[in-house]
Amino acid sequence: MADQLHPIVFLSLGPGDPGLLTQTAVGILKEADVVMVPATRDHEGGLSSRATDIIREWCDASRLRAYELPMLKDRRAVLTVYDSLCRDAGLLYRQKRRVVVAAEGDVSIYASIHYVMDRLRAEGIPVVQQPGIPSFIAAAAVAGMSLVSQHQRLTILPGDADVPTLQHLLANGHVVVVMKLSQCQDALKAFLRGNAKAQCHYFEHIGTEREFHTTERQEILSRPVPYFSLCVLSE
């Protein structure tokens, strides 16, 4: 145990490939006393953690502490979990432990874990935000595409896209990234059916063994869209 207080580190894990962790992130994981990772229940009721799969090479199970996040649109249940996480992280901080809160993707981009970070700051507990590679940047590399160029503008939507918004943005020179795509898959598919000139790069499970990328419109329209998915739309 350390003999001094250490800021709690909110660590971005990137899209899923352990090889995309930064060297700084690996060093933080190796030095941590406790790494708090999100976990979810699968259809069979088992608890799984994608974050754990990413970091297991540098963090043994004895230092991991999983917290279960319910996959519900009702944010009250999630906030209850985060309240508990705040208490646990704060207690470990006061015990002078090196605490890491791991987050998939990047903690600065549509990451609800920021609620915990803000709560800890309000309590006077120092926090550090360690950046990672956002999933849409990794996706662009998978596709070998230039995400934006020249005078194009990049707009990122958080799963609340609708057809009029997408039409307006693309008509005005925007390249649109839609994250949390499963939440608005009907709107995406309706847009694709009505806008034949639009190009769509569709991605699933970037950085994992299940990685999938296609630009085939009919294939996108016929696929059920999983949670870990995104798309890039352009004219």
C-alpha cells in the first residue's frame, strides 16, 4: 500500500484491441492497486466484462473489482450503481490505494462514467483523465478511409439521430459519425432507404475478434444492430 494519497485515474481503454492501449495506460495498469471495471449480464445471466478482456494481460484478477452496469434506458438504475462506485472509489482513495476506473472507448466522448468523475471532484477527491483511441478513429483505420478532409466538418451524434437531422448535416458538407447506433438503428435504415447517394461505413465490435465492416447497403439494412456498433455517413 502506498504511503500517500494518489489521484483516481479514469483510464480510457480504446475500442477493444489490447494492442491499442497507450504505453501510459499500460504503466498505470501495472502500478494500480485496484482497477474498477464495468461488467454486464449476458442473455444466460452470466457476468462478463469487455474491459477485463482488454486489460487482463497487465492486471491480474486479484486487483480487479467489477461493478455491474444494467443495460437499461432508465438511467436511475445506472446512477445507483455509480453512486456505489463513488463511495467505493472514495474509500480506497482515503486508504491511500492507487485506484483506476477503467472505461471502454474514451472517457471524454459520451461516457456516462463522467458522472462518477464529477461526483468525486465535488467531494474534493482529485481525479486524472487518461485519454485513449476513440472507436470511430479506430474504425476509420479499419476501413482505410480519410474520416474528413479539406473543408468537411465532422459531427458526432450519440445514438439519437433522426432522418431530417442526417439529411441536413450531409447536405451541408458534414461527415457524420453515429455512436450508440443500436439506439437509433430504425432511423439509420430509414435514412439509407431514402437517400441513395449517401455513403455509409458500418462497423461492429471494432478491435475485437468479432470486428465487422461493410459499406453494402442491403447488408446493413438486413442486419440486427448490436450495442457495440457505429457508422460513418457522408455524401
